Amino acid sequence: MDQPGADDEHRLWGGTTLADRRAGRREKLLAAGLDLLGSDETGGVSVRAVCRRAQLTERYFYESYRDRDALVVAVYDEVAAETQRVLHEATQGLEDQEAVARAAVEAMVGLVLDDPRKGRVLLLAPITEPQLAGRGMRFIPAVIDMVREHLSRDVSDQDRAMIATGLIGALMGLFHGFLTGTLDGVTRDQFVEHCVKLLVTADRLES
């Protein structure tokens, strides 16, 4: 039973602390939430379904999350944070525009297409989950800023802002289409090359 007082938070119980066991249960619930929210089936995220997938009781669910919506937000935030981290790491230290574009696109493809669960959470869940409707609006500006920083300085600040915003909208549409299979017959290599070409020719859109 994990019901000791506050002084026992870091005392060893069976070789691990209460804090460690709580963190472990939280990770199991997050993993279960990712499986269900990232499924191609809708309506699968419920407290009962998450607990069943994580093999935990509802008591332990409410130890970490207020309700199922809180878990959904936590899953989305984790995937969004991972996306920003992956993009930053892939492009860090690169200066050439095409090298930056290719590294960013390949990193994004590796994240959201190699693990379609994460792609669905990032691109589809905000459409089906009302509590995520404004979440992407906090994530997208950081990505827009990243793209804008790599655009030609010969383009005005206003044009760079509009180009970067338009590019992210176009890329999200492309990734959504590739993820859901609506880009019929497009191979992974073709997809990557098209996205890279879109990014490296963006400066030609200047007014």
C-alpha cells in the first residue's frame, strides 16, 4: 500500500521510493494515453481504457491526473515538446538553408511518420479533442520562429513572417495528408524531397 506520510516520500519501500513508484505509474499512464490517443480509432481514450492498457487501478490514475482530459493534454504536451526538441537538435549548428531544411524534414518524418501515434496526436488530436483546440497555437509559433530564422535576410521582416507562417500551414497539411493516406501513391522519398523543395524555394515568395 502506498499510503505513507509525507516524511516517507523518499524512504525505500521494496527497493524504490514512493516518489519513484509514482513517477513510474505516471509514465505508464502517459504511454497508455499515447497508444489510445494516437490510435486510428476515435473515442478510445477513457479513464477505464487507459487504466486497462496501463494495468493500473483507477485509484492510481487519479493520483496523477484530475481526469481524462488532463491526461490528453499531458500526452499532447509531451509529443509537442519532443517535436520541438527533435527539430532543434537536428538543425543545431547548420547554416546552409538546404541542409537545415533537409535535416528538419527528415527529423519530422522520423518522428511523426515512423511512429504514427505521435503524428496523430500532433496533427489529428487537436481536431477531435476540444481541450486541445488552442494547444497547437502555443506550439506552432515556436516552429514558425525556427523557420523564419533560416529564411534569407534579403527578405523583409514582414515577408519572412508571412512566408514562415504559410510554410508551416502548408507543411502541416502535407504531413496530415501523408499520415492519413490521402496523398495516394506518394513515396516517403518523394514526400521528403517535396517538403525540402518547398522550404528552400520559399524566399521567392517575397513581395
